[in-house]
Amino acid sequence: MKSFKSTICALALIPGLLFATAAVAELKVAVLDMQRAILESDEAVAFIQRIQVEVAPDAEKVKKIETSARKLQERLAKDGAIMSESEKKKLTESIEEKVVNYKYLVGKLQATQKQKQQELLALMNPKVEAAVKLLLAENKYDLVLQRQALIFSNTELDITAKLTEILNKNK
């Protein structure tokens, strides 16, 4: 008797589920990766290129210090057994000094990068908001999901390129 009642209850739910599925099917859904849209815009690309030119001298210093420290470490590993204690100590101090300089410059570069990212976002935020409003108004989406929050989405739903296109038009 219980299984008969369960079957009837399940059959009664089917029309409701079909209606809910039909309602969801009519939603106009889109997926958007805001960060990618911003970073691929012409303005952001030019901004990033300017920053790379700005930080190039410090980045070059970091590479030189890294190379120099690596060579000193290799020398210590190779010749350490035949070096005097004072030579080892001097070489070790030199390596430590380079490591400290390396860490300082890397920290400086990271701080500059973070600051410049904030500047880019502050510069682009009003433009992105306007572009998103325009995109939503033109296409009448019912639901726009952030790409980073999804495990999977059909690529046909992705409107990131459209947003980048609008950002490039509305410089």
C-alpha cells in the first residue's frame, strides 16, 4: 500500500517538475569572466605594457642578482671542500647578501605590481560597469554567472569576448 501511495505522489510531482524545467529552459543565461575581459581589452594591454617598461630595470636587477647568487652557490658546492674557512665564510656572506637584495627587490616588484593592478582596476571599473550595463540591456539576459564560480559551462554562453569588444569600442 505504501508503494502505491509513493507512486501516486511521485506522479503528482512530475507536472510540477516539468513546469519548473520549462521555466528554467526559458531563462537567458550567460557566463562572464570579468578579469579576462578587462585584461584582454586594448586599454589594459597598453597599461600592462607601460608597467612592464617601468619595472624592467628592477626585473633585470633581480635576474642579475639571482644569476650571481646561483654562481656563488655552485662555486661553494664545487670548491667548498678545498676552501679555507675564511673563504667559505666570505662566500657564504656574499650569497646571503645577494639573497637579501633579491628578496627586497622581488618584494618591491610585487608591491609595485599590486599597486598597478589597483590603478588598472580603478581606471577600468567605471568603464566595465557601463559596458556590462550596455551588454545586459542589449541582450536582455536573465542571469549572468561569474566564470570563476562555475565548474563547467558551455562555451556558447560565454560573453567575455563581447564585453572586451564593448570596452575596446568605448575607450
